[in-house]
Amino acid sequence: MTFDFDAELFEWDARDDASWVFVQLPIEVADEIRDLAPSVGGFGSVKVAVACGSSEWRTSVFPDKGSGSYVLPLKKAVRRAQSLEPGDVGQFSLSLVVA
């Protein structure tokens, strides 16, 4: 099953010397993921395949207790290739990776 959605990029400062960029999955997508793939990885993560524009990669989404959703990390190479910065809205296509 593939989930298509738009989401705004946001920055989370992990430490003084590091920051990470994420998008939050829509709650309805998160609910479907929880139903289809109970957490199997560290920190409750779920393995996914993602596409954004011409970029495709595999990663994991991580539960976000504050929102009840999942967050998807976006590495710098993807952001650069798609000309995305925190505050921008990207279009994403996400599917679960079955081991």
C-alpha cells in the first residue's frame, strides 16, 4: 500500500551542533501504518520506502508521542536534490517495506 501526502519540513535541534529535518505524516496515514505494521524496529520505528520528486530512498519513520503520528527524516542529499528547506511543503509517496 502506498500513501501519498504533502507535508511541511521542520527542523529539530538534537544538540547544539546537530539539527535534523523531518516531515510529520498526516494522522490518517499514521493510523493506517499502525494498523498494517506494528512497530518492529528500535524506538518503535517502521521501515519504509519513500519518493519525493526524483529522489527515492529507504529509511524508517519514528513515532512522535506529541502528535500521535510518525515523523520521516529527510537527509540533506534529498533536500538538496529537491530544493527543499525547512518551512517548504514537499510531496511524498511512502510505502511499507516488508522484510
